[in-house]
Amino acid sequence: MTHYHEYCPANFRTWTHRSNLLKKSIKLETPDILMLQELQSTLEDGETGNLAEDMRSWLLLNGYEMEYGRKIAHNGYQKAKAQLGIAICWNASVFHQEEVATKVCFASELVDNCSTEQSFQHFSMQSHVCLLVPLIHIASGKRILFVTTHLVSDPGVSEIKFAQATVLMREIEKHREGDSPVVLAGDFNSLPDSLVYQFIKDGIAALSSPELQRDELLKRRIEMPTVVPTQDDFILNPVPMQSAYLTVDSKEPDVTNVTPDFEGTLDFIWFTPDLKCQNVMKLPSYQTLKAENNSMGIPSERYPSDHIPIGAVFAFQDKQSLEQQSSSPTVVAAAA
């Protein structure tokens, strides 16, 4: 990261500084579940070691276990230089893992459903993944599926971002196991007024949406791959979900990402109705974040990422679990 965010002093961009802030925050919040995005598994710029394994080792010493999913191309190729991944970590005294984790490469699933060569080439470009980890909540014996992802950031390929979201929701349906609870958190690189947000929340999106019908796509005869059910002109989400912040605060955070080039809310925590969101993490104000680095934003001396961590507290919807404080897992999603 040391060659990114040059408005931030170089000593605050090193993994040593950033990981110390991240670890301090984890110790302060003591989440039962931690989901990380943009966690490097190889390095560049002269830093040494493996950042994902460094985090795994530290978490293990502090009572956590971790599953990690590195970005990968549709043909299984992994780049040799610094590469990013996502992680799901859990407090081993609160959750127990009985099933294997699943990493899904979006491009691999999309190209298998492309009807033309032009579509194949277009939707095979990105290497983003999602990670699904089913865990048993020890106090209640209940199964919860935890999912994290980091969707493509380029605003010029909104159709790829949406297609990734369709694969994501299909995989959640596939691994959910009946009506068991699901918590999804991550960096969706999508604003609250986006098609991705609408699709996850409302369970439906129009194929005729401008985000999916760009002139360039029509000229190049690129068609949307279909991985979830459709009805007439609509794409259907098999697992509509509720937003934690919208549920508790009646709105999404003002911002979760503040840089000189962009300010907005891109990170969300979603859950299925079999859970109750009891509370959400209070976030620093936009004014506080913008004031960092002489009004350039974050990362900074105090904030390890250009995204701020978000968090929520959940309980099971049945009466017995709601009466047990130990049955209220705390989830924190943070961009590393």
C-alpha cells in the first residue's frame, strides 16, 4: 500500500503502523466475528512477510481462528506480485467450525453462463471472490452462515459488479441450509442508490436498468450472464436481506470511505430476518474523517484504511435466544 494514498505520510501507510491500529481496534471492540477485505497475502515495496498470515498468527494468539480467500482469475491463475484477499475470523470461544469454508471466484461462475465469446471475454476480466464460512454458535447450537466479499471498484463496469452480486446471492442460497441465519458484510463498492444495493435489499432488479444496458455493451454484443432466476424483465435475488444500519438508524452511514477522489458509503452489513439487529457501531462523523491529513481524508495516523470499520450486534429471533446475552454475536466488518 505504500505507493497508494500519497496524501497520507509514508510512515502511516506501512503495514506495521496500519496493523497496529487494526489490532488495537480489534482488542477494543472484541468482536465475535471479524470480516476483513483488501488483506494482502504477498508483499511489494520492500516490506517483508505475509500480511494475511501475520494477521492469522496474531488472531490465533488472541483466541480467534481465520479463513482466508485470495483473489483468483477464472482459470485459477494467481498473480505473482502483491495480491489482495478477504478473511472471516471468529472468536473460538463463541463459534465452532464444523464445515469447510467455500471460496467462490465470481469470474469462473460468470463465464460458465456466458452465451457469446464477447461476453466470456468481458466477464472473465476480474478476479474478485466471496468467502462463505458456516459456523456453529456454541451457546445456542445454531448454525450461522457468515459471508464476506469485495466487489469490483471500477465504476465503468457496473454490469460486472452487478453480475458478481448475482453470483454472491446464489452462493448464499446454495450454502444457507434451509432457513438458517446468514450475515453478509464487506466492501460492495456500491452506493445505497445503486442497483447492487437494491438487488440485495429488495430482491429484484430490472434487466433494462441503465447500469446493465450501457451503449458500449450493446455495441459489443455483450449479454448479461444469468446465474439466478429471472421473471419477465427482472432478475430475482433468492435471498433478500436487511441492512443493519438501515434497520437501527433508519439510514445508512453518511460515509464509509473518504479520500480526495471519492466520498461515500460503500460498506454494508446485511442479515436475514431470522436474526434481530440489536445495535450498530457508532462511526466517526464525515467532518472528523475529512479533517485527517489536512482535509484530505483517510488513511491517516489514526485510521489504518481509506474505509472505516462498521459493526453490528445480532441476536436470534426466538425468545429464548433474545433473553441470553451470550446469544448476541457481535460482527465487525473492516477494510484492512
